[in-house]
Amino acid sequence: MYASTMSSALQVNAVIGDLGVLHSCKSLQTLDEEEHIQTHLLFVCDYLASVPTYHLNTQQKINRRLVINALRCYAREGIFPQHNESVDALRRPRFIDHRGVHCAVGELIKYTDGGVLPEQINQLHEYDYIPDIHVAEVAIWAYDNGLTLDECAMIQPSYIDYGEILKELCPWVALSKGTDLEARTEALRRFRDQRLKASVSGRLLVKTYYKAGPGMVRFFAKHPWSQEPARKTLDLLTRNLK
């Protein structure tokens, strides 16, 4: 059964909503987007590992364990798809994003079968939920790996519109709008995605930045005198970005 509460559009998964967050006793207010998705995926890993598998054959049992382990590694890595343009819903899946980052199910298919099938799915169903992906090979893949399509749907996260995240959380966007700094936005994003997110310390820095972001944006709005010194600092820090 799909999540049907009033806030279902805000929940990370269409099947179980934010049950993983509730089960973890964490608060959504303290989780950033990456932690939100991680918490969901790790909860699903534990759930899948607990489901009886007596109905599966030996190879399916082996494959299922491998897939669950791969999903746990994917979750801990913490690099998930993003939206780079406005979409209809506040949250929506994305099979492979503009950077080539696969969703959880897409990554598992790539891990077991290579990248051809995920690319084929993405061409037809980039923003679709699992039940709406009408590609026969998906059901075959799930069966071979000891999963049901319902379990695949339970794995599949949905993502917040990336543009909306930036507008709400990013001091850079708030300070650079209408200035020469705005032309460096794409270079800064590439530096974040390709350099910072490639290391544990870099990902921690990005996470800290976005957690502090709303407070910084409010501070700059409340104290206009602080904006120009901040812009000068940003100019110095980003002048050599290409």
C-alpha cells in the first residue's frame, strides 16, 4: 500500500513513507537530505535482511544477500540523484540524474548486470515510480535476485527539487543573485560535486554548509551591512574556479 497521509508528497518513499526515520527515533528537522535518504535506505536494508527467504532457491538467496550488501554500501556512500530543474511534485524519483548518479534500484541493477539496462530504463522512465516502469527486464532482474517488485518500490527514494533546495538553503544563491558572482554558480556546483563530495571530509563540509545555510541566509537578510563583506570573501574564495 502506498503512503497516503497529507504529507506523503514530502516523504522519501511512496510505499512506506518515512517509516525508516520514525523507526530510527531521529527527527526530520535535524536531518539533511542526504541523511534522510540514508536513514530510509539503511532501514530498508535491515527489513529486507529480516524477511524469510525459504521460498527462494539457493542462487536467489545468494543474490539477495549480495544485493542487500550492495544497497547498504550505496546508502553509506551518500551520493544520490538530484533534480536540476523544476518538477511537478515536491518529491519525485529520478532513475539517473544529470551527473550520471543512479538511484538505489538503478545502482543495484548496474552492480549486478552492468549499465546497459539502467540506461534503457532511464530513457523511458527517468522520473517514474517502480510500478510505472513497464520494462519486462526489471521484473526478471528482481526475480533473479530474490526480490519482489514491491520490495524494489520500497527501496526507491524520491528526491527534493534541487533548485528549490538551493533557493531555501544556500547562502551563495542568496548573496550572488544579481551580482558578478552568479556567473560562478555552475563552477561552484561542479567543484562541490566532483571534488568535495569525492572525500569523507569534503562531504562533511558540504553537509555542515547546508545545515548552517538557513541560519546564514536569515542573518544576511536581517543584517544587510554584512552582505558586501561576505560577497568580497566569496569572490576571493571562488575567483579561480572554472
